[in-house]
Amino acid sequence: MTGTSSRMSRVAVLKGGFSAEREVSLVTGAACAKALREAGYNVIEVDAGPDLAAQLIEIKPDVVFNALHGRWGEDGCVQGLLEWLKIPYTHSGVMASAVAMDKTKTKEVYRAAGLPIAESRIVTRDEVSHGHVLPPPYVVKPNNEGSSVGVYIVRPGSNAPRLAETMPDMVMVEAYAPGRELSISVMGDHALCVTDIITDGWYDYDAKYKPGGSRHQLPANIPAEIEAACLDYALRAHKALGCRGLSRTDIRWDEEKGVAGLILLETNTQPGMTPTSLSPEQAAHLGISFPDLCKWIVEDASCNR
């Protein structure tokens, strides 16, 4: 068991919540809590609900490890609460979390930083159903959810999609970016490595979380110039958005176009955190164990992020 900082020995791990990604967050939170106990911390697991503020006031943690995913936990809301309570917390702060969760605002930041993006529009659900907003192929997805929740791919020759009632009133329609799915984690001020995510189809929710849904090749078998560009783009995205701690940026690469075929999709400010998730896999590839990664995240925590 490794030693812990006396400044942050009592850790509240926030998990669950009530977003569309609740089940993923429960898995992430349990894995991080186990790893932090192995690292020597006194860990209290908290299923975040409407009484979260009262729970934290009662627990009096030295630090909050934010293992929530999706809205409320990853979009600046919980971060604002923790700032109000003056409890140091992990991952990105209020502004970076809010901007990164909003795909349109993220694209605006990417564009200003000179990073490559796909054409997109924000339209109503009815507009999508009544006709093609962009020439197929294109993707329809919520503007502020993660984990590939509610993603529709409209291929050439297809009719306009009928979206589920669970989709929000306003959605993003984005030109389809063909090619390979690459993912790069950033830890502090260092991009770790590039993972090539290999699936039989789209990297959707099932491909991400069901056993056998995808394979991760790391480091990715890609040309050196593509690897260098991916690492550079991910770090620039992390800095441009104002991220802190750990983040992960997802990129599509059209091999036929070389570096010009790289398109940034999104930056996740609270990546999945089980030992087999993308970011922990990349850290392990560089010799950083899962408990040590979780410990680093805790030691990086602060307010005013």
C-alpha cells in the first residue's frame, strides 16, 4: 500500500447520479473507490442525488473524486456545488466542464484553436424528421450527452430519421467523418498515447461498454506523423478548453487524406475509469498502475479549477 497525502486522506467518490450515463458512472465509481482504497485512502462512496450537498456537509471529505458521467455531474453543475462548498475536487472546473459537454461550444473552441472539425448544425428534432438537414452521410446526436447516447447515423439513400421521444428538442446534425476511431488521453500537461478503437460498426454505447463490443489497439498502428498530430491536437484541445487533471479527446482519421483526414469529435473531461477503460489502459501502457492513476487524480484536486 502506497502512502497518501495527509492533506487529502478522506475521499468521497461521487458516482451514479441521474443522467443517461448513470449505470456507467456506477461502474466507474466502484472501480475508482476500490483503487483508492488500495492506494491507502479512506474512501466513502456517494450515489449523487438531490441531497448531495447535505451528504457532503455531513461526510466532511478532504477531497471529492468526481466519477459522475453525463449531465449534472460532468457539465459544471456538481463542480459549481463543490466550489460553493469549498471542497477540493478532481477533473475539470465549472467552465471547462460546461463548455466541453456542449458539443457546439466545444467546436467553437476547437475552431478558435485551429483544430480540425466537421461541419455541423443545431436544429429541432422536427426539422431532422422532415428532411435531410445536411447531405448524407451525417450523424444526429444530442448536443450535451456523452457515451454515444442517442446517436443516429444517416447513410446515403436513407430517409430522414425518426428520432426517439427521449431525444432532446434541439439536436446536433454533423457531417459524417469517415475512417478510424482514435482516442488520446491527456494527464496534466502530457498527452499519453493513441488508441485505435476497432469495431465492426459505429463506436456506439454497446461497442463502448458491452463485452467484446470493441478492441483497443495501443499504441495505434499508425504513421509517426499521424501519431504526433493526434498527441498535439489532444493536448491543444485540453488546454484550449481549460481542462484540468485527466481528459480524453476522440478523433476520426480518414487514412486516404493523411494528416488532413484528422477530425476532432469531442473532449471528455471525465473519461471512463475502470481498469480496462481507454484512459487507464493508456496510463498502464506507460507504466502507471490504476491505483497510482487514481491517486494522481486525487492529489491534483483543488478548488478554483
